[in-house]
Amino acid sequence: MKSYYKTIDDIIKEDKASGGKDACPLNISVIPNYMGINLCSVDAISWQEQEDGQLTNLTIHFIPGTDKREE
């Protein structure tokens, strides 16, 4: 099983360079367009694939926010 971890910046750079063999399996436009989450709040995406290419899991890593009540 192969594990991958890519920051949003890395994914955007790879998309502009036409992707690649280890490209992110999730089109990042799904995050803001279908989930309603601003990409500024996302740090990275990680996923695992089996040797035959089947996706076993995908995780979106968020940037922790600050609690406005503590300020």
C-alpha cells in the first residue's frame, strides 16, 4: 500500500503542470464548490492506494483556526 501527503500548494502546482502519476485523486475544486470550504482553510490532502491503484482512504487536513473568544 502506498501513502501520499501533498499540500494544497503542491497540488495546485502539479495541476498547472498537467498532473502526474502520483496526482491527487480528488479534484481540489470539489472542496470549495461542493463542500463549501475555503481552500485557505486546507493545509493538505493525504491518501492511500493499494498496489492495483484502488483508493482506500482520503483525508483533508485543515489549518487550525483561532477561537475568537480567547482573543
